[in-house]
Amino acid sequence: MHYSVSVPNFGEFARPEVFAEVARRSEAAGWDAVLVWDHVVEQKALHRDIADPWILLTVAALATRRIRLGTAVTPVARRRPAKLAREVTTLDRLTGGRVVLGTGLGAPIADEYGSFGETTDARVLAERLDEGLHALDLLWSGGPVSYRGKHTTIDDVVFRPTPVQQPRVPIWVGGVWPNKAPMRRAARWDGAIPIMAGWQAARPPDLGQVRELVRFLRTCRADNGLTDRPFDIVVGGASPTGTAGRDLVAARADAGATWWDERIPWGEDLDRAEPLLRRIEQGPPRG
């Protein structure tokens, strides 16, 4: 089991120096990754202070040496694949191969897409997500790429340098479980980051749901002939410290999860760094 910390890109965490301190302390306390959210307005009526996740991850990269860094999740459908491919490659090279790209549709769709004149049709966004992921994979190969999809075009280009990690930077895909479509998508890539019941309260996922999800993902992987490739399943919530936390996470590892993602309950503490830093310094719930 590996252990990550989930960090908003808004509120006090929007200050790069604060985010760098979160990453530095996470590494010192034995966590394995810091995963930052990727919002441009989040709930726009709240007028939050929001920072660019790639700048935050860059300052975190310069403040750390071991810990993995990534997004959870980047809405690929609102990004140009070529720009995203360059950003992720540059960060992967800066970190010596420590990047994970968490992806998904993103939310809330009306605020994050509609506010800027983008479509809010979830089917179209799903098409753009799938094409964007395929484009990223092609561009990271370092070879000549030509691709024409419904929404994405690449005309005879070579992207170099390539990421440190090969054959690609790991792509994890998020989505709401038990919805099957996003988890089928996840099964085609390198990992799944499901949103499960109780997520706003950071309630640890029900063991039965975890087992059901793992069975579904393994079946999808087998159907696609991918059982011989590494695959991560990321579940999370707010874990208690001590034996209770270790037992809680160990049970989910036994059910097939490979990462525990420590999360903050939604509420007034969501924007504040001190509660998360306090939990970080208590260390991950290792068995």
C-alpha cells in the first residue's frame, strides 16, 4: 500500500509557499505522494483564491526529492493536449520521473466549463477526454505522430524530449463509482481514482464497494488483455491515527486497493492548511 495526501489548489493552499511546505512536510513524514486538485473557478459563487496546479507542483518538486507529485484530477477535456503533454513532460523531467497524471471530466461542469463558453454536454466532454488521453500517449512516445479524432488533430509532429517515465507518465482516471463508464475508461490506462459514497465527509469507502470495484476493474483489464501491466486503485478518506487507522487501511488493501489517499472533509477546514499539516505530520496509516 502507498499513501498520498489530497490537497486543494484553493484557499490557503493557493499560496505557492504554503503548498511547497505541505509537500516538504509530507515527504519528511513518510507519505508517498501529494495529489493536487485542478480547478479554475471550482464553485464560482464562492470567489475562492485559486492557483494553477502545475505551478504548485513545480514549487513542490523543488522542495522535495522522493515523493511523487500529481493531479487528482486534471479535466483533460478543457485542456489542449499538446500544452498538457509539454507541461507534464517538463515536470516529469524536473522531478526525475516522479509525476502521476490524474485525469477525469472535472466538476462542477457548469462552473468549470460553461462559465468560459465551453460545452457542458457530458458525452462530448467524455469524447474529448478519451481523445486527449490518446493524444498524450502518442505525443509522449517521442516518435512522429499524426492523429485525427472528432475533437483533436495532430498533424505530423514529434514531441521531444520524452518524459523520464516510459512508456508514459502513469495516467490515473477518476469518476463516480458505481458508474461503470469512467471505470471502464480507467481500466484502459494505469490506475483508477473512484469517487465513492461519503466522499464529501471524507468517509472511508465501504469495504463491499471496494471489493466490487476491484472485481469490476480486474474484469475490464482482463477483457482488454492488460492483466500483465501494473495498475493502481486509489481509495481514500480521513483516516484516524494509530491502530484504528492502520486496520482501516489494511482492510482496503486486502480488498485490492493499492493507494490510500488522505482527504479533508468538506467544510470550513477545506481551505485551511493547519488541519491538513497537523494530519500530515502524524504520518501515514502504515501497517
